[in-house]
Amino acid sequence: MESCLRDSVDPDGEVVDVYLQAKRDGTAAKRFFKRLLRSHCGEPRKIVTDKLRSYDVAHRELIPDTIHSTEQYENNRAEQS
């Protein structure tokens, strides 16, 4: 099975957390979000992910008040400038 590399990036473009997982299902996404929320104080205002459906599951169950964006180039600072 192919592994999945998930990472999170802060507003300055620095990688905050990297997590390698074997699956990309809802349980794995929730585990990633929990780990990320534990390592940072407070809930984020906005999260940007790709269009993988398991991120929607984790978002709805763990941080429903946070804005969740799946726009194509939103996480690419070069495309926004």
C-alpha cells in the first residue's frame, strides 16, 4: 500500500507538522487533525486542504466552526501573488 504524506503549513509558509500515514480515510484524517490541534493552541480560523472527502469528515466532527476551503490554488502563495 502506498503511504500518504500529510503536512500543515502556517501563514508564513513554514511547514508546521508532517505526518506519514498508510491510509487516506476518515479515521486517518481525524487522527491527523487531532494531532495537529493538540500541537497548537486554539482552533484555527481557516483550514485549506485538497478535495479529499475524508477531510470533510474530520472537519465536520472535530472543528465545525472553522472555515474549510478546498479552492485549487489557495494554498499556493505563488499563484495568489
